[in-house]
Amino acid sequence: MKNRRSQARALGTLPENYLRTLAYRLRQPPRGFKIVKSGPVKEVIKLHNEADWTELPVPYHKDKDDAPYVTAMNIIRDPETGFYNSCHAGTHAVGPRRGLISFVTPHSHVIMRKYRDMGMDAMPIAFVFGLPPAYEIMANFSGLHMDAWGEMEMVGTIMDRDIEMVRCETLELNVPAEAEIVVEARVNLKDRFKVGEVTSPSMYNLPHYENLPEVEVSAITMRGDRPIYRNHQTCPDTDHQPLPRLCHEAVLYNRLSELGLDVKDVRFPTWGAALSCIIQFSYPREGMVNDALMLAMGAPWLNTKLVVALSPDTNLDDPVDVYHAIATRCYPAVPNTRGSPYDPAARPLEGQYPWRVVGKMGIDATIKSRHDPADFERAWPRNWGQVKLSDYL
Ligand SMILES: [Mn+2]
């Protein structure tokens, strides 16, 4: 899912229309899903003591990991609204039927509290491996939605087709019928366990520890013919960096468009350590770029530490071209803001573990509308990139 070509395929559109399409579909009402009686994910069913998720090829992600680490999408159901909330909560598979789950998104915590307030001591959860990628794009949505829909109700909306869900074997929960593998479990809502060395998208061992709830596996269902185990490896330039930020890009696309900008792209590049965002647009007059930069820096998430505004002529797939624009088009700008717990340069807040504060930068590396636009035209050697040396040998 790391490039626009595969992201566009997930939505059934062309790369040049991808971001606009996702941004538009996220503004549409939820399509919901169809409940079906069975599906490919039910071809093999292992219940209770037969279910052992350490038999799945769950990898270790880095040297300091104590246990294999599951990165699958998970589904939980809001007991109040009935909506299906989804995210990817990294889970240490510490035993055949035991895991320690790291919910980093606030909605999972809100929903867990609802179950607790209803007097429950466990919450149903399903881990879902191997799906059409639009499920994973949508599962990573974050924003105001809990009173209107859950992420699963929107998967069909962003794919522009119906999706089918099938009943779990051991839980009051539905899961995607076309999944490769589903692990059914319950989250223990009472106890917490200390786990060390988090696998962060910025490629640091941060935060150093978490206090996590445990999950108890009750069933595994899967496809019969060599089911695919889907993993998001936490190393540079894989799905782990872009995937959680694709809906962020679409949300920012909508907000920047509301400012009156002609937005070409919004990108959290894989090489930006999940802390940096590029906004690319053309604008009618001076003053709009700084508002766009502040809009992005003031985003709800903690990954807009470094924001760079670029003009449409810069190639976002080429870090060299992006850096060139910064060096040549920037006219040097904001300290002490909310930091990411994954950023080692951010200052840890005493008594507020794992929260940190950090300075932010908004870099206006666009063509300046107040100058002669011809000053910013890139000078390339004639026929640059079109000459084949072998033609001259
Ligand atoms: Mn949510």
C-alpha cells in the first residue's frame, strides 16, 4: 500500500484521481455491509484449545522484541451504537491463546470504557488477516465519526461496492467473509501488563514500555487453500509508515480545499519517519501558504511535526526533488507544541508518560507568487532523461 499506484487500485481508480476520490468518498454516508451465512474465511474452523495463533507465521519485528508481533486489522463493536470500529493495534503473541494488545487509538479506549460501564469484564475482538486493501485504508481512519458510523460501515463506501460480513464462531461479532484468516478473542478489561520496547513507525524503540490489556483467543477460522498471513513490517518504506496516514491525507485534502487551494497531493512520505507531511497545491494569492501550513501543523494527529508546502511541479516520489525545493524556494518559521511519543527529540513531559512536547516547522517551499514565476522554473540539460547512452556506443 506504499505507493499511489497500489492505493488507487484499492479504490478502483487511477493514481492521478486517487486522493480526490478517497477524500470525496469519505464525505459520503456509510454504505454499511451485508450479513451473509458463510464465506471463504470459514473453510477451516479451529475452536478453543484447537486454536493456537502461535502456529501462524507471526514475525519478530526487531532485535528487542520479546515475542512475535501481530499487526493485523482488528474489529470491535461499540456496545452503545452497534457500529464496528476498526484499527491496527499491534499485539504481542505471548502464548498459544494469549496476546498483549497495544490500543493506541482513542476510540478503542472509549469503547472499552463503555463495556466496563455496562458491568462487563471482557470485550469481543476479532483480528483479521488478509483483506482487500481498502479495508486497511479505512481501518486507519481517525476523526469525528463514532456517532455516525464505524470504520467497517465505510469500507463499502470507499470501495464503491458492497462488502459481506459473516458471524464469528465464539463471539457476538461479524467479520469480513472474504478475509484470509480471522482470530476471535476477548479483551480482558480488568488487568494491565507491562510490555517493553514498542515497535514505533519512526523506527525508534519508543515509548520504552506500555501497560497493556491481554486478549484470550477463542477461535481461529481461515481459508482452506494456503491462507495468506498479512504482516505490516516495521521497517522503513513498508505499509506500516503510509497506511495509518492515508485517511489523514484525505482529511487534509478536504480541509485544504476548503481554504480555497487547488490541492494536487498530500503526502506523509515513507521516508519522513511518520512525522512529516508534504502538502502540494497551487494558490491564487499570498498569505494562503502559511494558513495551509498552520492548518496541517494543527491537525488532530501527532505526525505533522515537519510540514512542507510544495508547488505542483515538485515530484513527491523523489526525496531529492523535495529537498531541492526546500533548499531553493524556502524563505525561512513555531516552538513548543504537542509531540509524538515516538519522537526521541521531543521532550518527555514529567508525570505525563509517554507524552512529549516538541517544536514544529512549517516550510514554505512553494513557488513564490510575489516573484516572477519564471525565476522558479527548473533548468535541465536539453533532452534530460531522454538520451540513451547506448544509442551512441
Ligand atoms: Mn475509530
